[in-house]
Amino acid sequence: MRDDVMLRVEGLNKVFDSGNRRVEALSDVSLEIRKSEFVMIVGPSGCGKTTLINIISGLESATSGSVLLDGRQVSGPGADRGMVFQGYSLFPWLTVQKNVEFGLKMKGLPTGERRDIAARYIELVGLKGFENALPKQLSGGMKQRVAIARTLANEPEILLMDEPFGALDAQTRVVMQELLADISRRTNTTILFITHDIDEAVLLGDRVYVMSRRPGRIREVLTVDLPEPRNHHCLVMAEFQQIKSHIMEMLWQESSDAAMDK
Amino acid sequence: MKNKRIDTTRLLSLICFCLIILLWCLASYSGSVSEIFLPTPTAVVEKIIAMAKDGSLWANCWESISRVMIGWLWSVVVALPMGMLMANSKKFSAFVQPIIEFARYLPVVALVPLTLLYLGIGENQKYTIIFLGTFFQLVLMVCDTVSGVDRNMINAARTLGASKFQVYKEVILPASLPGLMDDLRLTIGWAWTYLVVAEMVAANNGLGYMILKSQRYLATDTIFAGLILIGLIGLITDWVFRILTRLVAPWYERLADGK
């Protein structure tokens, strides 16, 4: 089982030092994600979730601790860790097709091959027929579909997602969650997904890491055993409600502790 | 809906122009303002036609346009790479920023005596004035535009495996293109101001010279003709730049022309 681990984070600490202000963002965070696993990290706002995922992606560096992908220490961003951001990060001058081809072009793949791979992933996210549209012509949900296709087309070893559906309306969000659950099942992609939405965490995750308030540390790891396929029907199941109320209790404690501190 | 909106904006612009011309007509044809101060529109139009016929209109316009283009292009050629480098390298920025900020506040008019002393009254002196007037502003504008590219896009490109050079070529450059076009459009306007300064000091042709010479003979109609020509050339340049921006960055949505 141990050699099945895709991503291992060990004793990660992050301190922001800006002159006389010292903020401890992460404290001794360790976690493991196995191959093909869908892992969620849920925590209150400002708990350092985004810092954590930025360190894993290589966009930020840790103060101490290590991130190992397939046993190799990572430093700096790379195509092996694809990321979908909360804000829209599409290139507005490129069509849907060219956006999805971006990573493949950076790798130097020939045009024909690029087109075929991109077409496959555009279809996977349900955007067939929109290949030549520009981002400005798409809705928020469609933009995030393109961002997911663009990251998957690169065939990363792990897909990192930083509250990718945070800016979407409630209905679109559920549709996107089901789409992602379906993609994860069909492609066996390893996914690390960060959110502050407990429903989202329980609905999508095989396992859920619950983080404390700042400085962020892991409070608990839960295994979610819901029947496949994961979809909106799961939201009303007893097991779902049970795990959800457990996490709510924990996060509620966190926020009331935070309030007492002040 | 959208077309209607554009039509009303166009109409309003047209009305403003017409009002100004109407006021001009009232003031001049009624004789309430002396013709020495304010020539009649007919006199100005006749003057422009006469200049077009004897060829002086084209010669002066051409002289001025070519001076603006050469001086401004020099400034663009140096400012573009320098501004980009500043946006990208903190060290380079720290090295040049203070001197650029200092030079930016020097009024170009105050540098005219020195340019005359160093370069005489030839064409180079005019290019230099235009260069000095636009370069320092343009460098800082380019630097601002390039460093203002959305962080999200740059991070996305990096996690998609783009190298530093690829991020620059494939993301930062195309993303800053519309902003850079705006910077160019604004500075070419300033270049016209400095051209007229240069031509009024030491020149024997060009629109600025034409205006200055007319003052000596109280030829107000020629002065007005010169001013109108400069304004028209400015309008045309602006229009050309807007079309060019739309051509090189059709994806770009200007906030101001929203829906």
C-alpha cells in the first residue's frame, strides 16, 4: 500500500515574514494521496489551504518540510502537477481549442497530435462544438470546464484544484461537481481538491482532510464511503449527513475558538 | 440595442462639433469679433484650399508627420524593450528608475536651448525633442502595462509546464498587447505637442513653423488652418490606432465600451 502513494507532504511549515509582522500560515502539515485517489482538504477561510496547494504546485516555497511526488522532491512549478485555479485563468486571446492545447504546445508536441488530444478532452468536459469560441463568449461554468480540460490534456500525475467552483452559482456548482466526479471515475486521475464547502468535500472526496484555523494544521482525516456514482442524490443520504455534521461540528469549534481568542 | 447606443454616442459627438462651429460662425460672421482675432470659417476653408493648390499644405503636413514618426519611433524602439526589462528585472528597474523619474519631470521646453546648442537647428534636434518628450513617459507606461498582467494567467502557464521564456512569449506579450497599443496611441499624441514646440523654435517648414510665421503677418486664417490640420491629423492617428488594436487583439474587451 505504501508504494502506492502518489504525493506525500511531510512536516510542511510556512511562515510569512514581512518586516515586523510574522504570520504562521501552516504548521507541520503532513498528508498522503494515493494513486487515483480523490482527496479533499476542507478548512475555514484563511486557514492556509491556498498556501498549501500553492506550495504543492511549486508556485510558493515552504519555510520547511518537503513535498514528494512519486518519491521525488519537487521544487518549482511543473507540468506533472496540473492546477485549476479559483479565478478564471484562461488566456483570453486563445480559442477554447488553443487554450486546451497550451500545455501540449509548451511540450513541443506536433500540431496534429495536439489537436487530437485537445479534442478528446474538450469532449470529456462536454464542450464539443465550442472549440472555436473565445473565453469571453463563455459562461463561468464553461470557462472552468475549459480550465479542467486544459489541465487534464497535459496528463499531469496529479490534478490540483483550488476552490475551482467557488465563483459559480449553486446550480452550476452541483453540475460541475458531478462532472468532476464522473471524470475522476472514468480517467482514474489523482485529484487533490481544496474547498471551504463541506458539502463539496463530502460529496467528492474518497478521503477528507479537515484543517484547523490559522496556523493551518491537519485536525482529522475522514474516509468517505458513499456509493458510486457520486451525484446530487448522495446529498440526502444518511451517511452523507453523518459525515457532514461531524465536520461541521469540528469547524464550528474552530471558529468559536477563533472568536474567543479575540 | 448595441447599435442604437453607438449611434447616440456618434450623434452626441457630432452635435458637439456642430455647436462649436455654430458659435464660431455667429461670432465671426456677425462681425462682433474682429477678423484679425477670429477669421470666418469661409476664410479658413479658402485658405486651406489655396494651400492645397499651391502645394504648401502637403509639404508642411508631410514634414511634420515625418518628424513625428521618426522621433516617436526612436522613442518606441528604445522604450519598449527597456520597459519590458524593467517589468521583469528588479535590479534593472532599481538601476534606471530614479533617473527616468527625474527626467520625466523635466519640462521638455526647458531642454530646447541645450538641444539647439548640441545639435544645431537640423532635423536631429527635432527628433531629439520629440524623443525626450515621449521616451521617459513611455518607458514607465510599458513597464506598468507589462507588470500588470493577471497573475492567475502567469501561474496557470507555469503549472502547465511553460518555461520562463515561454511564459514571456506566450502569455505576457500577448496579454499586454492591447495595453501597449494604448500606450503607443497616447504617446504619439504627445509627440505632436513636442513637434510643434520644436518647429516653433527653429524650423523653416512644417505646421508649427507655418503657425508661428503667420503670427508675424497677423494671418489668423492660416493659424486656424494650421490648428485644424493638426487636430485632424491627431483624430486620424487615434482612429488608426483604435482599428489596429482591434486587428491585433480582437479578443480584447475594453471596460469602457461594455455592453
